Amino acid sequence: MKTRWRRLSVIVTATCALILAPIAEPAAADPEDDSHSIEEELEIAIEEFIVAEQELEDALERQEELEDKIKDTKKAIKKLTAEVNDFAELIYTTGGLPSATAVLATGSPSSAIDGLSLVSYLGDESARQLQDLVVAKEDLAADEDALADEVDKAQKAYDKKEKARDDAQRDVDAQSGPSGGDYGSAEPAPRNPDGSWPSESCSVDDPTTSGCITARMNHALNQARAAGFERYTSCYRPGEDGGEHPRGRACDMSAQAGGFGGVATGGDKTYGDNLAAWFVDNASSLGVMYVIWYNQFWDPANGWGPYSGGNGSPSADHTNHVHISVF
């Protein structure tokens, strides 16, 4: 009996000693100096993102290892529970541990002392085994909760650094603006003798809707199509107070061939970059008032800068189409 309970004690001690190694907080960058260029800030953001990504991978790997240990702990608890139940049943059926009276009746004082020591040992050992079982179950529940907490913390750090990286990348893109290939120069739209743009009304049938557009907008649209930008376009749209679409002075030109969809990526993103860059390059000839594309805004006076008019959707952020407005 003594050897049996010692063996169980070793099992419980070994299986209940799961210690979660704390996940280190992502290394804090030195306070950013005002002299950092946005390119340097992007580099820092990328480096911190890589660190957070590795820490998340490490946390997930530790989670897998600890889950295996938890499975072993559950098996040990199951086995220990059966042993404790067997012991309890034995005590019940035999009427409990030998009493002191029975031990003293065995004979010599030396034998009585040894017998009483054994009774005390068995009582203490059984109590310890029951306590170990309770502790093992408590530790198991704590380990399972800690696993979720540690991975959740690493995931949040990863998401935060990913957002910082993407924000820094957008700042870099906004400063430089999209670059396009060589799609040729547009034919100039008519101007007044003094070089100003003539006032125009929404008088030309819109080829993209049942509404109307100005002659200058129609000219810009035709020139873009002649340059090879022939994907889905929608110009006139009623009901926008203060907007250019109801005035026939704006068009939304999809980056995807099938129409406005999700955020443009890959070849669709390149198409949008080329289209936006072509309008900027030909702004003087076409009378371009402004261009919006991929969270960026361009006008002749300020060049490219961040666009803050979106709400997170591809259409509002203009990440699925290029918006062009003319004077």
C-alpha cells in the first residue's frame, strides 16, 4: 500500500507541475524621433510586425505543446480518481483503517509502536492523495484558461503591429502616389481664349447610365477609353448634395473588369494605379479637378495626400474604383 501511494504521488506531482512560460511583450521601439522620415517609420513598423508575428507563432507552438501535456494530466487525473475511489471502497468495506486498540492487542510494545506509525502514515498518505487530486483538477482548469489568455494577448499584439505596418505603408503610398505605365497623352479639352475652363452643364447623354454628364467629362472618359482603360464605369448619380456626380462632372471607374467589388489586389490594383496616374499626368489637358484612389486624394494644388472620407468599405475608401472629377 505504501509503495502504491508513493507511486501515485509521483504521478500527480509530475503531471500537475505544468508551468506556462510567459509570453514576452513585443519589444518596445525607442520613442520615434520627429526627424524620422515616413520611410524609416515604415521600416520600424515592419520590424515590429515581424517580431509580433514570431511571438504569435511561438505562443501557438507552446499552446500545442501544453495541450499535449494537459491531455496527459487528464489521463493521470482519471487514473488517480479511480485509485482514490478504490481506496475509499476498501475503507468502507473493511470498516476503516486498523484501530489503535487492535494494534495494541498484537503483542509487544515494539510491535504496537510500529503498528501505530503505519496507521498514522496510511491516514496521512490517503489525505495527501485526495488533496493532490483536488489540486490537479484546479491546476488543469487554470492551465486551460491561461493558454487562451496568452495566445489572445499575442494575437492582439500581432493585430496592433499589423495595423501600424499597414498605416505606415499607406502614408508612404500617399506621399508618392500611384505610378503608371506609358499610356500616351490625352488630347486637350477645349478652353476659353484666356485659358480658363468654360462653364458646362449636364447636357451630354451619359454613356454609362441613363443620366447626363458635361462635355468635358465625356471628353475625359473617351480619352481614358482610347488609352485602354475600358473597364466598367458609372458616371451620373442623382441625389448627392454638393457632389460632382449629379452635376455630370464625375465618373467612378472600376479597377475590376466585372464591376465594383471588393478591395482591388494584384492586376486589378495595378490597373487602378495606372488609371489614376494617367489622369494625374493628363490633368492639365483634361481639366481634372481631383482624383481619389486607394485611400489617397490628388488635386492640382496639393498633389497626393491621404484620403480620410472613407468608412472602411471598398467603395467609400475608393479601393475598388478610381474617382475622377473635372472642372
